Amino acid sequence: MARRKWGRMPSCARLPIALVLPFTLLSLGQPSSVAIEAAAARAVGSHDPDPFTRNPDWLAGPLLSPTELALIFSHPVNRAVDQDPRISVQDPDVLPLIKLNTVRTRFIDDALQRAIHGGATQVVIIGAGLDSRPYRFRSLLQNAKIFELDDAATQEIKQRRIQDVFGTPPPNVKYVPIDLPHDKLSQTLRGAGFSTSAKTFFIWEGGSMHYRDAAVHAILHDISQSAPGSVVVMDFANSDAVARAVHDPTSPQERFDAAWGQPWVFGIPEKPETFFRELGFEVVEVLPVDSPVAIRRYLTHRDQTVVGLGLPTPDPAPLTLAELAIP
């Protein structure tokens, strides 16, 4: 356990076809329930007794208090945090979240460690929520500058929980309030002391699907102007799958995210590799979270059985992970 102290947009880049969908802004001053939901799913996954399939975010549970969990009272993952994980996986609303967040957490953790060992000296977490990497990887990141970007309400919760758990955050962590998409990412980072010449690792987890295509394009464009050798890891949904999910009132995207004021409004068209290359990125890996490769790498138990095998895990818009490099 941790101790208590401690330019110009490229002409070849094309916008995906806009999704003509209703969009409700997150209520002013309301913290992100989606971020809390993801942390709760990581907490449930961290209780897996099998280290082969366990979510490594051992801090997800400690960073959640009853105050945060009350904001997602409508989702059964709220109750699953304190359940035996063998019971939690029986819930068709909880199991997909456990699987998604186990794959996503481990994929990003792996990429973060490679980037730091490869010379990255800055870490930028866009929409940080209750991301615990600056604290779980404190030793690895001790010489890196870390920028946690989020809206003020969600960031207030994060800082309060870090204070409650650790007393003080590591001195190299800077909390940077940002109002996306109204604030420009590059300007906000420069104002916080970000160096455009330093190799950087960017994390954009659970965010792209909640912004219009122009905003996603602008954020990725700003990232693409970073120092050569920088890396971004993000997740995204397919545009056709998003369209199906938002027109299905029984989908989790509608029953939970949209009801919490964070609807899904963006998806990347087919051939995401082409989309990213046209924005100036080199594609290192594109990994659907429900693919055989992801299941074999992250969701296969020591005895070769699979997490949730035989249980229904309906998800009309499964996510895909991407690791992208700036040449």
C-alpha cells in the first residue's frame, strides 16, 4: 500500500460524418458520473482473486467514498463495489464494465510504462476523473511532470479524495481545470507549464464518445503537434455502433450515460487506422476490447477459462483502444 505522505490543421485530415443526435451538456457544476462509474468498475475488477485477470487499479476502491457512489445510485455497479466479484459478474450491466475496464486499465498501464522507459518526461491525462496512475506509479513517474485535466467539479472530488487517502499529492502532479470543448487543449497546457519540446504520454480514456466530432478533431490535432516520439492512448467507439446505441432506449449508453447528462455523440468511421493517419499519427496498435487478442491477453484466467464465460454481456457499442505515436 502507498504510504500516507508522500498550427495548422493538416488538409488531409477528414472529419467523420457527423452524428445527428441530441446532445445534453453535463449540468454546470455536476461531477462526471461516468468517471465515477468507471472507477467503481475498476474497483470491482481489482477484487478478482486471479492475478491473471485482476484489474491492477488497487486504488480505485479507496478513492471512492459513499458520497461519490451516491452519484451513480441508479447503476448496479454502485452496489457491486462491496460485493464478492463472483456475484458481481452475474449482473449483465456490471460484467461488461468489469471486462472493459480491466482491458482498458491494463492496456494503458502497459503503454505508460513503455513510454516512460522510452524517455517520456510528461504525462497528460485528459478527463482524468479518478485515474490513479500518478499515485499507483509514483516511483516510475517521480521524474515526470504530470498534468491532470478535468472539469472543475470532477477535479474537486478528485483532490478531496486524494487528500483523504494520501494527505498530499505527489509534488509533480498539477491539477489543471479545463472546460472542454470550449477551452483549447494546447493553450490550457501551455498555461500550466507544459513543454511542447518534451516527449509526452497522453491518456484520453472514456472521453471521445462524449464530444462532437469537431471537438474530437481539435483535441487530436493539438496532441499531434507534440514533440516527436510522444504517444497518445485513447478509446473510441465505431460511429455506426454509437448511432445504434443512442437510438435504443434500453442500451446502457442511454439508460446511464445520457441520463447522467453525458450522452454518446461521436464515433470513428470504419478504418480507424486511416482516420488516425490522416491526423498525422503513426498507429502502434488498435485493439477492440472484445477481440480475441484482448481476451487472450487480459481476460483469460490462470486455468485458461475466460472472465464471464457463458454469461450474457450485451454491449451495442463496444469500445476499441488505440495507441498512437507522433512521428
